[in-house]
Amino acid sequence: MTLIVDRMEDRNEREESTETGPTATSERRRIDVTDLHADGISEFVDANVDTDAVSLEHRGARTYLVLES
């Protein structure tokens, strides 16, 4: 199974934030996890992700694991 990773800027935070540091231009990574079961997503996060700041995002028929950096 292939996981697709898409890097994107968090434009909402950048527009709302008045800071000029790294948090103002933070990026989020999206990983397509549509074909994984819930247990598979949990195992993937435990084995491959270095942060606890993750969420799921639904876009149309796809589900993405969003990693905050």
C-alpha cells in the first residue's frame, strides 16, 4: 500500500497570527490514509511520527492524517 504525503502551509494560522516566528509560518503534512483501518492509522502514527499533534481530515472521499510541525 502506498501512502501519499502532501506538504501544505497552514494559511489560517499565518493570517490570524501576529507573530513573526516559526509558528506564524508553520507547515502541516497530510498523509492519505483512506485505505487504512483505524488500528492501522494508530500503528502508523506510533511507528513513524515524532509528534502527538495529529488529526484526521476528511476531504471528499479521502481521509488524511494531518501532522502539525
